[in-house]
Amino acid sequence: MMNRGRPHAMRPLATGCLLIAGAIASSTAHANCQMANLATYHIGQTTFVDVHNGVAEGEVVRTGSADGEGKVLLVCEAGDAHFRGRWQNGQTTTDPVPLTVRGRPSGFGIRLTLQENGGGPIRTFPHDFTQTFRQGETVTSNDDVVGYEIVRLSGPVEFGNVDPGAIAQANVEQPDGELVVFRSMEIFTMIFRRPACSISAETLNQTVKLGDYNPSNFATADRATPWVDFRLRVEECLEPVGMIAKFTFGMPSDADADLPEVFSMAGSGSKNVGLELGDEDHRTMEPGKPIQLNALGTGKDFVFAARLRETRPSVEGGGAFVRPVRVQVDFN
């Protein structure tokens, strides 16, 4: 007898749909920008900045700007271009870059900003950004504004012309990694100047009283009356060290005909007598001939002296007199 086995059940095959997910990143071409012109922005066009050692660290002592010249700077292909603004000395922070005078630290630094085409973001140096271009689109210097701030740093102030030359630049990166500089920011003529000094009007217009004398008072070794001191007070002078004050009393035409080193007293009623002026050490100051002294600080006094002196034998006459003397003071 033949055994029949149980028939096997038919199982359906498993079926399904496998989904493969993913994305292909689209890429934007790296634009190749060719330079047409270099734009130079002059920081300081014979710009005087009055400074002194008392300026607090961090204080801004001057602001200004340099404008673009309306040139086409770059002509770009379609794509993204990467731009950089960099300090010439390689500094990588936005802190003020130190400025020098005759190669020495000036005690001041500079910050820079760039705003292109009179609008858009104001970028501080250093900076980086990317810009997308259409084929043939250009970068120009139309209405560019390079702003600057001069900031007090630590250390003593060095007065004089700031060392000229490039301090920052803007460049664009080429597809091969080359950097093309198309903007240059340069110190042109900037001078750190001492504040002006002055003498008080009150002391410049004073009356020096020599007192009463008679001919017998000239019977001395100097044939002159005693010296009487007078003072010219400094109203303001914040930075006297290194400065010279030049004083000129009268004019050459004020000289006495017989003794040119003194001032003529013609018309005073006395004969053979002149007015002699001297410095603090009683050295004679001739009419119209300048003398140079080291400048003094605010509130201090320059000391001078005056007396009457016989011009030839012998003094005659007498009476009261007033002798105006012109005074000119120059600080350098």
C-alpha cells in the first residue's frame, strides 16, 4: 500500500518596496573676479590731531572718513566670491592698531570700518563675507566710505607726523586660493600736534612801575637804576616739554640812537637815558631781537626785568613817563 504524505502548504513569497533616500548637494561655482583697478583710501589729508599725555586711555580723539573714487575694481563671473578685510600688520582682532611716529609708538591707535556703495553693512576690520554675483557683475568704489577712529592707547605721546603707508587692505579669493588685493587703506598725512600755548592777556597788558628816580641814581657801576621784575603768566600749555617760547620785545626801530641795546626814551622829558629790558638773569634783551626760552606749563611765570640806563653822560631832566613796549610770543 502506498503511503501518501501530507501535502505541503504553499507559502507566498515575501514582497516589498525598498526606498533609497538621499540628496545630491547642489554646488555654486566659486566666482573668478578679475581686478580692474586698485582703490586707495587716504586716511588723513594733512590732518592735525591735537593731543596730550593727559588724554585718558580708550578716548577717541579724532574721527573721519575717506571716500571712494568711483572706479570699477573687480569684474566677476557668476558664483560666490569670498572677501576679506585685513590689517597690514597681521593683527587678527578689532582692537585699535598702534600708530607710530618716526618708528616709535605714538600712544595712539586706529580702528577702521568699510561701508560699500554708500549702503549695506558697516564692516569693522578685520572681516570676512561672501557675495553672490551674476556673470559680468562688477565691484566698484562708488560711494565707498572708509571710516576711522583715532584712539588713545597706553604709553607716552609721541608728537609729529604719523608714519605713512598702508595699514589695511581688502582682498578677494580666487578659485585657486590666490588672494587679489583691490582696496588699500593708507595713512597719508596725519600729524599729532601739541595743544596751543598762550600767555594771559592780563600780564601781556600790564604796567611795570619803575618808581621815582633822579640823575644821582645813575651814579652806579652799571650807570643804571635797580632792576624791577615783571612776569608773563602762562595761561595754558599742556605739553611744555620740548617746546620753545620765543619772546620779542619791541622792534628794531625802538632802539636808542646812542645805545642800540636799550629802548629809546625820546619825548619822555629826560635826555641821555633809555629803557633796558632783561631776562630772568638780567641779560639785556635788545629791541626787536627775539630770545628763546624753554616753554613752561599752565599757570607758571616767565620772569623778566626792566630798568632805566644811561645812554651817554650824563642823564638830564626828569618827569613822569609812560613807554609802551610791544610784546610778541610764539610757541614752537
